[in-house]
Amino acid sequence: MFSGNRIPYVLRPQEYCFLRKHDTSNAFTLLLLLLCFLLVFQGLHAQSGHHSIDIEHIQSDSLFQSSQRIHVLTLKGNWRKHLNIGIFQPKQGLSKTSEIGLANDAVAAINGSFFNRKSETGVVYLESEGVPLAQTVSGDLDFLQNGAIRITHSGEIHISEAQQDVFYRNSSKEAFVLVSGPLLLKKGKAEVLENHPFVTNRHPRTCICQTPSELKFIVVDGRSTVAHGMRLSELQKFLIGIGCVDALNLDGGGSSTLWSAKNGIINIPSDKNGERPVSSAILILED
């Protein structure tokens, strides 16, 4: 699945300093010290086929006192000179993330936001190439709709609190919008999370985050003996540890998929049938 040389992965000093800067408790400090000095990961850098993309696989049997398998695709350097980001849905119904990527000649893709598997429709606002394609459906889990990724016509990317659908429909600034949630990080600080099993139980996770200079697509495997998945509070700590400033949770569970044109499916989806069809995907495209 991956090509490249196996390397040890540990939290770098600048990442630890970043964590300490945002430390709020002695217990958290102890956790960070353990992460920094005791945990050793096995990372595997994959050749993505593009010099602005780095794919890293992180395996740990002790992170958060659990087994974790994490996949991080990073857009680095001057990636905006060669690549752009788009958000797309299938022409009808549901399609696998890889299929949406292939249909749009993408370099890589990650699954998007939440949807209704019975009606095969998205349940959060989606705007693609300036056209609204799905609307937000309110319900008992509105905290899953409190964030959004917005991409302007000039390619600027914003991860922020979600607005009402009408705001995006009346705005001409965005080329792409996808509502999801919960919002995990805002300006480098962890957002307060709901006390709900979706948040507090360990599941496979998908998220997108921005560092001061990079954009990262992250999938955490789960529901297996070698990959337990993460609580969202654990995901927040991991994201801060790798330098993320703003971060948004996307649809997870069996939907969690990271794909590249060169490597195929990068993670191991948790559904017994493999990759799950979804209603949307965030794509990395060549200009």
C-alpha cells in the first residue's frame, strides 16, 4: 500500500513546545511528556506522485493507552501553485471516495460530511463550484453541524464556525462550502465538546486541519484490535501535537477513507465490505 523507507516517528521539540503553550492542566502536561519522551511510532512516508504532497502512516500501541493507526496527508510548501481543493458529490446517490476522486481526475481525496444512508442524500449544506447541492437537516445532533470548510474562488481555505445555509446561498465569495462538525480547533485551542457517545467513544475519524503553513487531511483507523479509533478529545490533542491551528471533524466510522491516485486506498476502512459509499468528498486537484 505504501512505498518508501520506514522511519521512527516521535513528537518533535517544536510540536511539544506548541503543546505546552496550550497546556491547561497538570494531567495534560503529564500526557504530553509521555508522548514526547516515551512513545515511539513507526512512520512510513509514501510517495504520493506529487512533490507537494507527503503521506505519513503512524502506528502506535500506546498512544492514549490504546492501539492507533493514523494516516496524514500533508499539502506542503508552495502547494497552491500546483494544486487546488474542491468539494464534490456523486452525480446521483452515493459513491465511494475513490470513485468520486477518479471521476474528477483528483490527485487525492478524503471522505466528506454526514449523510442519510437510506435516502442516499447529504444532511448538511454543500456548495460545489458555486452551486448549492445539499441543505442542512436539523435534528438531535446539531453539534455535528457547527463547523464548515469554505473555499473562495481564489482558492483561500477557511475552517470556521458554520453559518445558516441562507448565508452561504446569498454569498458570492465561496466556490465550495461543506458544513460538518464538531469544530475541533479554533485558533490553536481545543473547542468544548458535547458529552455524547459520538464524542466520547472511540471511532474511526476523519478530519481536516490547517497549520500556519500546511493543510492536512487525517484519517484515524478504528474498530479493530490494532486500531481502536479515537475519542474526539484525543483527536484534538493529537492535532495540536502536529501543529494544527484550525480543525474540523468530518464523517467518520465506516466512511473514513483517504485515497490517492498513485497509492489507492491509504487507510483500512472499518466496514466489513471495505470502502463505504458516501455523499461527498474533498478532493485535491491539479491546476
